[in-house]
Amino acid sequence: MFLGFLTACSGGEPPAKEAIIAKIKSDPQTRGASDRTAGCLAEWYLKYATPEQVSAFVEGEAGDRPLDQVAADPQARSVMLDCLKAAADDR
């Protein structure tokens, strides 16, 4: 897994979905996220964020950037809300 993560982070490709999920589950703010919620959030990043934004997130360089700075369009916000609703349902 670690080698796959390094390979995914080099070049213009975003990290693999599994690397994003691992980061989500290791972050203190989202550590308790279910597999379903973490997968939803990872898919959101892969669809709406640039490869550079995804890499910065996985590498811990993104900081506490508001989601509207990652993807400002209304559809992206709607999909993120669906992910967060699923997270609430999981608790």
C-alpha cells in the first residue's frame, strides 16, 4: 500500500482513493468516519478537486481550507452535503 501511495503521489495523477480514505480516517476531525462516509468524501475529492488539491490534502498541506475554495460550484456543494448527511446517518 505504501509503495502504491508513493507512486500515486508522483506526477500529475491524484493519489489513489485508498490513500484519500486513509488520510480521512487518520485525521482527528474525521477519524470516526465510517467506510461509507470516507469513501463518499474520497470520491468527492477525486471528482471535484484538482490533482494538486487532492495531493495537498493527502500530504497534510491543505490546512483548514473551506470546501468552497476546493470546489465552488453548486453541484459540488450538493454532493458534499449528501456525504455529510450519510455521515450523520452512520452515527
